[in-house]
Amino acid sequence: MTIYLNIIQIIVSIGLIILLMLQSKGSGLSRMFGSEASVYRTRRGVERTVFNLTIALIVIFVVASVVSALVGR
């Protein structure tokens, strides 16, 4: 059981890395540090889908981590 949970965590973590890299595309160094010049805009289309998928993968990763910790005891 723990082997399957570890495999799920690895796959989800790779997916999270890919999605986070896609989201950071186009954001400059000044935006990373909270520049005053950044303009708030809403997410639309693919950007919203990637954002929602990232949140879903984070929830799956956290749940798999907690279950893995409880089963591993």
C-alpha cells in the first residue's frame, strides 16, 4: 500500500512542477518580489484551467502524504 502511495506522490509532484513552471511563464523578476507596477488581472481560459488543476493536484498531494504517514506508522 505504501509503495502505491509513494508512486502517486511522485507522479503528482512531477505534475505540480510542470504546472508551476507553466504558470511562471511571462512573469518577470520584479513581479516575483511584489513590484508596484504589477497589474491585477483575472485568469481566463487555459490559465484558469491550469490554476484550478494546480490546486487540485496540491490537494491530492497533501491527502496522499497524510494517508502515507498514517499507513506507514
